[in-house]
Amino acid sequence: MGASFGEMMKAFDISIPKAVWVDTDAEAEKWLEYFVESSKTNNIGLDSETTGVEIHKDTVVVWSLSDGKERICLPARYLQMYRYRLLENPNVTFDLSNCKFDAHMFANSGVEIYKCKAWRDTNVMSWLLNENNIGRQGLKECIEDHFGRKTPTFTEVFGKTKKATKKDPVELKTGDLIRSAFNDPVRREIACDYASLDAYNSTTLRAHFDVLLQKAGLYSLYYDVEVPFHKVLWLMERRGITADYGFLNQLQGPMEEEMKKIEHEFNKHAGRELNLNSVNDVRWFFIDHLQKNVVKMTKGGKTGIKKASTDEEVLKHWAEEEGDEWAQLLMTHRGISKIHGTYVTGLQEWIDGRFRIHTTLNQHGTVSGRLSSKDPNLQNIPRTSEDAFTIREAFIAGFKKCLVVADYAQLEMRLMAHFSRDEKMIKAIWDGVDLHCLTVSEMHGIPYEEVIAAVKAEKKHKRGTLGRNLTPREIELLFMRQSAKATGFGIIYGIAGKRLSVSLTQAAKAAHIDKIVTEDEGYALIDKWFGVFPRVKEYIEETHDYMLKYGFVQTITGRYRRFGDVKGMSFKDRNRAERQGVNSIIQGSAADIAKVVMIHAENDEVLRNLNADLLLQVHDELIWECPDDPASLEAVKTRVKELMEAPFQEALLVPLPAEVGHGYSWATAK
């Protein structure tokens, strides 16, 4: 069963108030009065032990409260008694760890703690204080790191879940383990201690983090932005998005056929059958058959024998740095395989009885500040223009509904203009000039009108209204614009000339242009781009100097991205940190802007009256669902555009135009 009762009790600090198991109506009423009164002057820690972890169906078995002075644990049957006076009280604030999860469990059990004043989440507070501490932001880890106190694990207290087998047909689920412990008078005490300790730890840790946030200058950022964002994300998870099961199912055949074609190409070149999922087969093909240079070695595993690595990093190096077609083809195969497994077959398992998918959006899962998602992961679904299988077609509006999809136009480049204060870039943006066409004009001495005319011709050609094919000159100008665009965005990500040259050579091949961009030409493009926007180069250099001195950068809202002792790093690590530093400011600020807009939108009376529900956020893209009638759609689109283009009271140095469209699927709502 794990540790003994005596061993368990040693884990609890004697200064912590004794846990109380509440199992009678009289006791429940007495403690209700206590916590209602305490909540007027104290924040209340709240936690739940549940039947499982699926946010749209699992429920509360027992739950706990603590104000730091007392802590109690109650069975789920007392939720309704506490519902209106405490749990849904609009004047009460709760301290939790992983607040959205608990809120789902309470909602599934008939109580909407969403209606309380606010939630404070220790996981997010920990992340804001140290975004690099991934894996140590959970409650138990934080208690150990900040208070030096270890707490027992769920398995140590309740045991392990068990699936039924032919030999032993008895299945033990999470809820079974919890009920078993609380129904046993001997085990109940330790189970109650464990369960209520989370509520106590949540509220005491929150108070500790409040002090640290004040010292770090992050207190206002957490309470003004992150706290309201907790509920925004919970509502989005709760709503989910409708998925077309039939569409996903019919994609399986074409995807499997495409993977087989790629496998055939490898087999033909190798002269034997290969398993592209086999590390040994892939290593043989690239190292022995193609005689590729070894980029790095494996760690050796159990045998200790190190071999040439062909992991994703190596394949990416061969594909992007060396332009190897076979590495590119294998990455294509793996990309299709991932989409097939994760989205085509994987998504079908997450569709609920209302044909909706409810992802879990992680507020503190990345160092950049962007959202991550899981169960299922919807953040990496490719854009329709980049996806031959159009996975986004599977995400559709509900009955008598329509999707409204909004995206920023060149947000990252506009943020670079704001932070660098480059006069030419700022003026071009305000004048409505196509930034990349201007860059081509300035870099190569070509009239702007000639470049923009090629862009307009391409648009007409795609619509079928040009009446002719594009001329060789137009194709050349369009590639030059693509090169300027890739250079500009590459600079934000710290790209070097070699990688840029490979990327542009690949782009030329995809466009059927007989052009090989050399490494020297790649570096020359970067130098020319900086010649057009010199203040950007100065800003990047200033950022690097700042990182050397202070070891961090900050986003537009003041959120930190910490790198440590940059000056003491190796040359390679320092270069990587410098690349990430500039990108962290730009990408992190883009994430901050999206977050602020989502908070405004969720609390906007106009959108609420139009029954417009925010469903998803994928990087800079936001998705709403609203009634399918022309008047409502136009009103929603107008209001969304207004909110997105003015995220802060103080405007940026450049406008932030948003493009808003609608449709019955995510793919067509552009």
C-alpha cells in the first residue's frame, strides 16, 4: 500500500492545523458558517480529489477548504450545501493549484465556482516568477522548493489504479481508490490529511508568492492580467469546438497513401525495404548509404555504445542547413504521420457526445508566454495554406452557428517596428505601404510600383481573373519579395546567412524557379535588409548588450524572460541566448497582446449581448462562435476588430490591424 501511517504523518509539519473530516450535516453547517465568515477577511484555499482527469466528464469525490488557520475535508454530497453561500459567492476569492482543472470538476458536480470573485493559481504564479522552472511549478514541487517540506504522492496515500485483465477482472479507477480510503476508518485520517493539505498549501503558498511578486515588480501583472485570464481559458475549455467526425475519418486513406509513396521512394533509392520509424534503418540510410556527415552522437543508452544520431535536430540540420532532399522528405513523412496520429485518428477519440472537443489550455506551459494545449493539442494544427489535407476543415460551427476567425496582420514585424523605433519602418506601416515590397525596392533599387504590381498580378492570377500567366519578371519580383520577407522574419528569429540561403533555395524550388541562393548571398541579404532598416540592427545589438549586463529581457507587459549569466556562457550558448532574447521580446509581446484582447473580449458587453463565445486561440489567431445571421455576424466582426486593434489604453507606435472573417469551418472563415 506504500508508506506506513507513521511515515505518512512525519510528512506533515506539526505547525500545520489538524485536518478535520466533516461527515455529518451538523458539522458541515458549522464549518460553512466558519468559512463564510472567514472569507470576509481571508482568502480560502480550495482543492478536490476526483474520479479522474478528463475535464468534461470526471467529478468530485471529496473536496477541501483551508483559510491557513483551519483545514477541512468533505464528501461531495456537501457541495450543494456550500454552493451559494461560499463556492459561488461573488465576494469570495479562492486559492488553488491548477485552478481550471478543479473548476471543471466542480462544474461537472453541479457547482460553478466560476461565479466566485476570482481564482489565484499557484502554478501560474510560480511560472511568472521563474518561467524556466518547467516541471517544478506544481504544488508539491513548490512546497518543497520554497518551504523545504515534502508531501506524499497520491499513489503513496491511495495506491495505484489498475486495469482489468483476464487473470484479475477487478478494475481500480482513481475514484475507487479514493472512496476505498475514505470508507476505511483507519486509512481515512491519512487520506483526509493528504486531501486537505493541498487546500492549506495552496493558500499559504499564494501568500508567499504574493510577497515574491511584489519584490519582482510582477504583482500588478499577475492580478491585472493572469488572474482574469484563468477564467477566460476555463470558459473556452468548457465550451469546446464542434468537430466533423466524418471529415476526419475520410482523411485517413489519402494520408496513408501519401506516406506509402514516400516510403516507396526511400525503398527504391535504398534498394531494400526500410522502416522509416526504425532508428537503425534511418541511421543506415543516411550515414551508411548516403554517407552523410555525423552531426552528433547518441548518449549510448543502456549499452553505453554511442552511435551517429538521426534525431529531429540532426534531420533539421541536414534539411535546413545543408538542403538535403532526403532529410526534407523524411521530415515530410513524419509531419504527415504526426498529423495522422495526433489529429486524424487522435482527435476522433476526444469528440464528446455533443460532437465537441474540449482541449486543455495551459497558461504556464511555455517560456515564451504563448499558450500550449493538450488532450488534445490544438496549437500545432497547420494553417490551411500549408496543409494539403486541410485539417482545419474538421473544426466547424455548431448548429445554427457560424465561426468568426480573427488574425493580426504581420504582428511580429509591427512589434519590431515599435520596439526598434525604426523611422522608415514605422512610416511605411502608417502609410499602408507593403513592407516587403518596400524592402525589395530599397534593397535592389527597383521601383516600388513595379514590385507591388507583381503582387497584385499574382492575386488576380490566383483568383483566375488575370487573363494570362505571370511573366518571368513578375515571378522574379515575387521571389525577391519572398526573400525580403523571409529575411525580415528570419532576423526576428536570429537567422544566419547559411540557414537563410537553404530556406530560400527550397522556396525557389517549390516555386519552380531555377535558383540556388548561396551562403554568401544569404549574409548579403541580411546586410542589405539592415541597410534599409538600420535602427532594427541597433536595437538587436542593444538588446544583446542588455542581456549581457542583466541576464533577462522583458515583454511589452513587463513579463520576464530570464537567461541567467549570459556573459559566462560558452560562445554557442551565448549566441543561442542572444537569438532567443530578441525573439522572446517580440513573440512574448505578441502573446501578451493576444491575452489582453481575450480578457477584454470575454468581458465585453457588446459581444456578450451578441452571444459571441470565444472558443480557441492559436498563437495570434482567435476563434469565436456566434449565431448564424448576417446582422449578428457583421456586428461581431466589427466589435472583434475594434477590440483587437486597441489592446492597450496607450497605443503602440504603429497600428495593429486585424483581419476578421467568418465561415462554417475554421479553414473557410478567413
